[in-house]
Amino acid sequence: MLDVAFSKPVPPKAGAVALLLAEEEALSGAGLALNEASGGAISRAIEVAGFKGQKGKTVLLFAPVEGLTRLLVVGLGKRADLTALTVEEAGGGIAAALSQEAQVTVLAEGLAASEAAHLGLGAVLRAYRFDLYRTKEKPEDKPKLTAITVQAEDHAKAKSAFAPLKAVAEGIYLARDLVTEPANVLTPPEMAERCRALTKLGVKVEIMGPKELEKLGFGALLGVSQGSVQEPRMVVMQWNGAGGRKPRKPLVFVGKGVTFDTGGISIKPASGMEDMKWDMAGAGAVVGLMAALAGRKAKADIVGLVGLVENMPSGSAQRPGDVVTSYSGQTIEVLNTDAEGRLVLADVLWYAQEKFDPALMVNLATLTGAIIVALGQEHGGMFSNDEELAQKLTSAGIATGEKLWRMPLGEAYDKAIKSDIADMKNIGGRHGSAIIAAQFIQRFVNNKPWAHLDIAGMAWSSKDAACVPKGATAYGVRLLDRLVRDHYEA
């Protein structure tokens, strides 16, 4: 992870420099001093480029002053419109533009301490790289940036503000690592063992294998996994940070963890099937969230549960038309074995309610292609039975940039999963299929405040974004961390 330090403003004498300018503001402080040392080269370059501090705009100068390698002028937009996300994007842009520099100094004199901390977070998130399996990459193709120093007026307070953000970044890195790993490495047993590593942060971790799950009666989850040689797992992670003598009902987060999804007997087309290694992104987000909350010592009681399976076709695989009995006792006619994530969630959600009596439940799943058709890759789909929870999630999404769009639920959609021979079937018609999937999951939710987040369009990015390099996004970690921080900490 990129090392981020904070220091008092001093004109840098070596390495690369990033200079922040808000819209229509003139050079001042260390930036003005550098401009004078450059004989006015910086101000001339700004003028020639037509740069006026617009958000996202940059000007790059090479060797503007003796000892400095590069100077990047970064626009922040209007000072009055500055937000945590704005400065995070600026930090991400700096990390990307100066990735070939070993050390970067950011002149952030005009930023408040919290803003300087968020700039550091943006740089860390953008600098993420998964290169575990690269063995022949040319040195010139590798990023060289290892450290960034943010010069801020209240650098001590900025350093303090950055500490919990760093913990969140570590949770995001963990989630991205899990989602990026190939399926031959990250099997359900292997992912469960990686969850166990959270015990180092004070998280209580319990892992259940096929014998325990069969004894419990997890017929829906086990049906998904029965075609694979990889054994299923359910992992229960508990962080008890609220303190106090009176026990509080925990917040429960549940993740779909299909470590590879062929579709089973209802097999998917070959084209693009390699992407199905990230069908466990919901579970990855829950694991990353637990690491983030424990890492920053969140003052809340949290339970994270992930159902981990591999969905494969074989002689022992679940067949279309099979009927399984879920942990709740409800029977399910499995008409399509590629609608498997909802089966996993059915058992885990019911267990979560019965075991923990939660204050609320939120599940995350890369559940349907239909949600991508509806919302593209700009919003996750949100379905909820609770207005207050839905509003809180929406606000958290706006604050973190992990946006949600609420979708409907209703009896008319629920009728689509009526089965002729069982309590329900696992698919309905083609139209409204993302909603029908949510209706299926809701049948395994009692009267608890609940939200289902369909993140199929958000788990993986095909292009670089300001704070998210191409690849696994860890969508959901920041969103739910913000939900907890804003509304549920003691």
C-alpha cells in the first residue's frame, strides 16, 4: 500500500510535486515560491494551457525548478463546492499521473485537515495494483510511486484524520484482492481461511463446513455446491465494538460468495465466463467491510456472514426441476441452476435472523444481469422493505461515490415465483427479473429492516476511474462503512 505522510508546508527541493489550485485562485504560499524559483515558468505554463483551476484539469511541467523532476498542477474546481470526494479524486489523479515517480510531495496548504486526509485516501485507492502473478513485466511498465507526502497547515490533525481512512483503505484492498484472485486459487475453503485472518484485528470468526451445514438443514445452499469438488463454507464474522453492559442488537451484513459460477447444468455461454470469478464480490465486500470496521475500531456491534460455494456442472450437480428444502423450511423448485445466488442468500439470511436477531440486515450480491441492463455501471440496485434504511443507504452512497438507485418491490412481482409443486420457484419471467430475484430473497426476510443490494454492474470496472483502477472495485465497503459511521456507532 502507498505510504502517506503529512508534514508542515515547506518548499520541496527534490522529487515530484503536485500543486493544488481552486478555480480562479492565484498561486500562493509554497506554490508562489516555486513559481518565483522557476522564473515564472509555472505561471506561464498555467496561462498558456488555459488552466483556471477547473475540477479534474491538470498541467504538467518537467524539471520546472532545479532538483524537481515534475510539477503537476491540479484543479479542484470552485472552493465553495469542495467535498471529500473532490479531493479524493484529486489525490487519485495525482497518484495516476505521477506513478513513475518514487516520491511525490503535495502542496495542500489551502485544504482543511480532513480534506488533506481524504486526498491521501484518494491517492492510496488509485495506487492499488494486483500483480501477484506478474513474472515478466518490464521495469519501465511498473509504477514506481511508493510514498506521498501531503503538506498541510494542520498536518498533525490531518495525520490523525487519516488513520481511520487508512483502515478503510486496507479493507478495500482486501476486498479487491479477493475479487481479483483466480477461481483456481480462491476456492470456498481458501476464502474461508482468508476470513479467519481477521482474528488478528479482533474479529471473532466461525467457519462451517458441509457437515455442519447439512446438520443445520441448509438445503438451498448445499444444492448449489453439490456439483463441485470444492466443499462449501459459511463464515460468520463478529465485531463487538459497541461496548457497554447492555447487549445491543447487531447490524448484519450478508454476502453472496459464489467463487466461480458456470451456471451449473443451466450453463452460461463460454464468452465472458472467465468474469465469473468475481461472482463472490458481495462476500468480498462483506469481508473487506469487517476488516475496515475492526481496523478503525468502530463502536458498533457488527456481524458479517458469507455463504461460499462453487457452482459447477457434473454428474452430481443440481438439475433444473429439482426441489430443495431451505433452512427456513420453505421448499424451492429450482428451474434454473444459474439463479443460484439467491439460493445461497436464502439460507444465510434466515440463519442470520434466527441466530442474531439483528437490528437490520443488508445483503450484497452480484445477482442479476438485468440490473446492469437497467442501471448500467453507474448505480447499484437497491431493494428495501424499510424507508429509513433505504434513505440512509442512499445518503451513504452519495457521500462515498458508491451510488444506489432504489428499485420497486410488490405483490405483482412476487406472484411470478409461484410454483406448481413447491412453495416457490427460483425464477420468474424475463421481464423485471432483477425485481423478481429481490422478491425471492424477501421471502426469507421476516419483519427486520432489510435491503438487498444487487451490485452486478458495480463489482468490476473495465476502465480506470479517479480512485478505482481498472479491475475489482470493492464496491460496498465504503458505502456500508459510511452507513455504520453516520448512524449506528455508540
